[in-house]
Amino acid sequence: MDIHIVTLKEFHIVGPMITTKIGEDKIPGLWDEFGRRRHEIKNRTDPYFAYGLSEYSPDPRKSFNHIVGFSVQNLDDIPDGMVGRTIPMQQYALFVYTGHRIGEVYEYSDKWFATSEYKWAEAADFELYDNRFVRGDDGKKTISVYIPITKK
């Protein structure tokens, strides 16, 4: 798995949101809703890049908010039943993963954090789904996972 330290500028995201917890299986339904309603999101910065964003929670086993959406130029036009968020400039550990199960990234990141000079920052993490997220002949998909970091 490729890992890079990157800093991203502030950006905005708009899309439907749910409150869930680790172990629940609500996120696939949120992607379904996003698929049905994605045409409602205006001012997109790139209509081919979708985000799965998890807002920071001190205990995601109990509850966290997850948004599926597009990056937009501003938050001036948020469709009914959707939310908009501004993600501030942040440093991230970028994990580029190709495989079958996204949970492997988070399992691997626990090991990486244990030996790195970084810890998970209290900020949103997200997955970026772009043109590499097309299933290959072997059924594997490539995804970029951005985990917010700060020095230990």
C-alpha cells in the first residue's frame, strides 16, 4: 500500500448524510441515495470525483456522521435533505489502496500509526473515489483514503 504525507487546501463538500456507527451497514444505502440525487448538486469542482467523508467523532463505535458527496465551489446552493461542510486545510496520511475490502486500509493504518511520527488528528477523514475506482478484471478497485494527522 502506498502512503504519502500531503497537505490539502480548504474545500467544500455537499451531499446526503447519515449518522451511523462502526459495525452498522448504513453507508451502502447512503451511496444509493447519492446516486439517485447527485444531479441536484450544483457548482461541482469535479463531477467525477466523489467523496465518502466521516466527520470526527471521539468514539465512532458509538456514533459518527458520514457524508457522500461532491466537492463544490461554495456552499451557496445546498439541496433539501443534504448538508454542506467546509473541510479546512489539513495534513493527511494518504493511503492508496487497491483491493476488495476498504476496511483493510484502516487495519493497516493502525499498524502504520504505531510506528510513525504521527497520530490521528481530530478532524474528518475521507475516501476519494475517482476514475481508478473502476473494478479491474480481478475485481479489485483503487481508492485514496485521507486520514488527518498531527505530530505525536
